[in-house]
Amino acid sequence: MSVHRTPITSREAWLAKRAENIGASEIAALFGCHPYRTALQLYAEKTGVARTAPASAVLERGHILEPAVAEMARRERPDWRIEKASDYLSAPEWRLGCTPDFWVDCPRRGPGVLQCKTVAKPVYDETWADGPPLWVLLQTLQEQMLAGVAWGAVGVLITSTYTVAGALHDFARHEATEARIIAAARAFWSDLEAGRPPQPDFDRDGETIRALHPQDNGAILDLSGDNRLPELLAQYETYAAMGRRAEKELKRVKAEIAAKLGDAAGAVLPGWRIAFPTRQRAGYEVKPTRYRELRVTRQAETEQAA
């Protein structure tokens, strides 16, 4: 494995390098366990179609408190020498990359990496009871692999209304997981080059599906042979009638219907008509925007016969 080390000289240069690879903070999306990003969102980002995972307040909190996590680790492990990492690591063969938070040098275990997290106490109590969640483990294990170190640690700053506490979780490299990370990355890039997007998570990928298909091509599909669609359309009708009580369920169903239509402007099947045209929203103080509007109509028997 050949790993390149690139000094981070600016945020713009760092973002450009990250776009070329799957970062350690992104890899969990390919395993379906990332809390902020799905595999389809990652696909949309790497193809340049859409930026689907903007920085959130939670992530911003983590960046601000990162030095505090390192200070906590120094107090918990005074024999560790901890230094801020300033290089971007990348493995061109696999198109994997990472930016470790800190380098660690332990007199007993040698060089390692420190990944910093900030977690509210109720979340920590619920999701960290057995150690770091899988998405954090994958992130840290990818950093260990690319850094070529034998171990890594996750430092957690646990926040509550009036107090903060700290916890450290350290572990060795895991060859079987590294192999799975490499295989997932290779499959992702192979599918991307072939134009095969990942299977959507319909609970989370509605906006991404629309971003991948921003303009209809005028086609009307015959989906008479789609066995899943009648069930979806019946659900659509039910959830739409329930209003706000079923917003989440309706959103999921709309996403799955939109994925079936893709670039098509509509579809027909016995008893139903689906329209998914491109609309333009007028802009006065802002630039006009285009969007896809999904409409589902149940047809009466006389309309079907006609």
C-alpha cells in the first residue's frame, strides 16, 4: 500500500483532496451506519451532482471543542505525547483518505492516532454503552490503516447542562475490518465509474434522489409490470389523506416512487397515473429555481377504458 502525505496549507486545498477519495469520516456511509450521510448522498457528492451533507451545528461543536478533547486525553494519559495532525493521508490505489485529529506517541505501544468526539450525555449513555459506535470505529480504523500505526484511540468529551466528563477508548488495528473497508471503497468507485448509484435509503434520500434527477426528459413510462408500485401508490393515497400525522411515511413513499421514475416525466399503470414534471419557481429577489413535482392520481374505470 502506497500512502501519500499532503501538508494541509488551506481549507480549499484540503477540500479538493478530500473530494478525490472516500474519507475516514465518510466510510461508514458505505456500511449503512453513518448518522449524517447515506451511500447515495456520498455518491451524489463524489459525482459533483450535489453537496448533500452540509455542516451541522453538532459537527461545528465538535470542531470547536476538539482541543478540549485532546486536553482531556493528556490528563487521562499523562505519558502520551499528543500533537495536532497537519497532513492529509491518501491511498490512491483504493481512493481512500483521512485527516487524523491528533498523533499520539505512547511509550509502551508506540505511535497511534487520536480521534476526537463530543457527545451529549444522554446520547453517550444510549449509544456508547458498549464502546464507540460502529461508524466511529470505522473512521478510526481507517485512520490507523492509512497512518500505518498499530493502534488508535477515540477520546470523547461528554457534555451535559452544567458539567463535562471525558472517556478514552483505545484499540488495535483489525485486519478483517480493513479488508472490508478496502473492498467497499473499490466497489463504490467501480459503481460510480459505471454510473450505478447505490441503493437509496428512502427514509433519508428523498432530496438526493431529486438532485440526481433534476430535469425530466419528457418520457412517460409504462410500469404495468412493477409489482411493488401499486402497494406504494395505495400507501401514498393513505398517507396523503392523513396530513401531518403521516408526513414522515409520505416522504419515504414519495422518495421510492421518485426513484422508480428517475428522469421520466411520468408513468402509467392500471388504475393509476403518476406525473413527475419539472417546474420552475419564479424568483423576484432571488434566482428562479427548478424542481420536480410528484403527483399521483387514481383513475376511475371509465378513464382506464378510454
